[in-house]
Amino acid sequence: MSDQPERPTTLKRAPKSPPRPAPDSGVDPIDATPSAPVEEAAAPSIEEVASTTSVTPSGRQATVPLSTRISTEVDRVLHTAVAKNNLKVRAAIEEAILYRWGNGDS
């Protein structure tokens, strides 16, 4: 059929072995116990979060993604404020949060 030589034996696949069951195949997941206790870390306080630096070594401001659903009323208010004050949506949200909860004033 082909003039190509056979594959070398070093490249041939080993014969398949039958599949092995999972180590926990006979364990009911409801009865399983965790292998080690999980310790919950305490959430940092607002002051601790506020005191951390938010500037990267390159001089850019560090940010985190925020994706949330808001009501249509809040969306209308937000976009009205953005249009009236010539702001970006991010700036309007940041200003509102800092005004309400920032600087330890609550």
C-alpha cells in the first residue's frame, strides 16, 4: 500500500489496560468526611482594606472586576448622574461608594 516503513517499536502505543475504578468509587458522598478541617480566614476590616496600597509597581492603579445586576431605577439614576456630571460609569460608582462608606464616615 505505502512505501513508508513501519513505525519503530519505540513509538508504538502500549496495549490498553482496562480502566481502573476511582479510589472513592465505593464511598457514598453523603457519608464522606473531609480529609482535613478547613479553617476559615477572617475577612479584613474596612480600615485594613483602605490602608492597603492600590498602586502597582508600574504606577498604574490596581483595580478589581465588579459585575453586578442593578435595578432599572438605579441604572436610570446612575446614567443620569453620568450624563449631568460628565463622568464615566466607573467614576460615578466609585464616588458614590466613597461618599457613603469611605474615610471612616458612616
